Amino acid sequence: MPKIALASASVLPLPDPDELALVSAIRSLGADVRVLAWDDESVDWSWADVVVIRSTWNYVTRRDDFVAWAERVAGITRLHNAAAVIRENTDKIYLAALSESAIPVVPTAWLEQGSLVEDALSSVSAEGWADIVIKPRISAGSFSTERFDLGQPESAEKAAAFLAAHLGSRPMMVQPYQTHVDDSGERAVVVIDGEPMFATRKSPRFASGPLEVSAALPIEADEMALVLRILARFQRLLYARVDLVRGANGSPRLMELELTEPYLMLDRHPPALLRFAHAIVAKAG
């Protein structure tokens, strides 16, 4: 009987909507599946034929420990996605590398830990951005992600205070708010075992805010082309979520490439759930 571990966390900041359906689907294929916390030091990961990272959403304050855990697990059993992917993808600076490789990415200003708030806001203003989103480079589930309008004095003061509260302890990033999120929406393309399967429209989400997700939608032709260009940079991934938004010229651009612990919205598309379960069991074989 294949033995499968789904990696979660000892304390989840939010419930995992994918978990129950995925566990049930895997069990229906005759596998022994357990949900185990990555940060539980008593777990013997060698028990599993394969470990699949899922809701490890508390790693954002312990990223180095999490990467070390992934590399340790990969040394004793199969891990998906791969530890090298996890190391790269848990710091959003990967967006800069993708942009340098001619992947269209939402413009981003990178702020190093310890940067002066005044210098950071001056550099953002020099880009001509007023309506902005600020978030940590290491983040999951919209952790410490907020929107500000630098054209409004009160909001600008809040942006400065927000940066002051964070820059002393972590690197941050700033992006102009993408106005097409309000009409065509932020689109999430779900990829299972290397195949883009469906898209959803997501509402903008900020810290502690609700996540609203549409029913499954077809993937537009230009979205598919961009997703395939991005996926071509990697060996076949067990899972991925590619978050896109249309830029001012109407073409899709990458907001985030979620390869570590993305919510995959499996309840929106039963064929994706079934494909994921079969792929996981195959990896355990």
C-alpha cells in the first residue's frame, strides 16, 4: 500500500479547503495518507513513500527552518515539489529573475531589510506609483499585505508606518496596484502534474481579508501561452498555481508563481482533484 504524507503545519493560520477532499480522493485509490506537520519534530518522514507539501502556511516567519526541513526530507524520501524549487520559490525575489528572462511580471520595487523608509517611498514615488501594494518578500496567504494610496496624506502616513514596522526585520516589496484586477480580475491558473487544468478569478486579498474565488473558468489562449512559457523553465511540477493579471496593454503578466504551498481550489474542478490524487499515488510507487 502506498504511504503518502501531506505536509501541513502544527498551527494553521487558516483552514485548508483542499485537505478533506484530497485525503478522501487519495484513500479511494487504496493509499495510506496522513496529514503531518512540517514543524513537528517527532514526525518520522521516512515512513512516507512520498511527501507532498500542502498547507505549510506558517513558514513565513521561519523560512530558513522550512527550507532546511524540505532539504532534509528530500534526502530520505521523495518530496514534491522538489527542495530546490522550494528554496527558490519561498522568496518572491524569484520574480526579478523571471522578469530578467523576459517573462512579463508586474513591476516591483525591492526593499532590503534595514532600508530607510524615506528612501523606499522616494524610490516608489520616482516610479510614478501612487496606488501601491506593499508585502513581505517572504509571505503566504496575504501575510502582512496591504494597499495604500500615496496621493492621500493619511494613507501615505500609514504606508510609512507599515514599512517602518517591517523593514527592520524583513525585506519587503512594493508593486503598483493593478487596476485590471477590478474588471478582468486576478486570474489563477491551476496546474496539476504539469498540465494547466483550469482558471479561476480571485478577488484582491489583503491581510486578514476574505478570499473570494469564482467557479472554474476556461484558460484564455494568451494566458495558456504565458503559463506554458513559465512552466518550461522547470522540470515537470506536481502542482503549481500561476497568478496572472492583465496589464495596461491588455496582455497577461505574472503576479505570483505559487510552487510551494498554493491553495489549488480543487473543489472548483473535480477532474483536477482526481488527477492530483492519481499523480500523488503514482509518485509513491
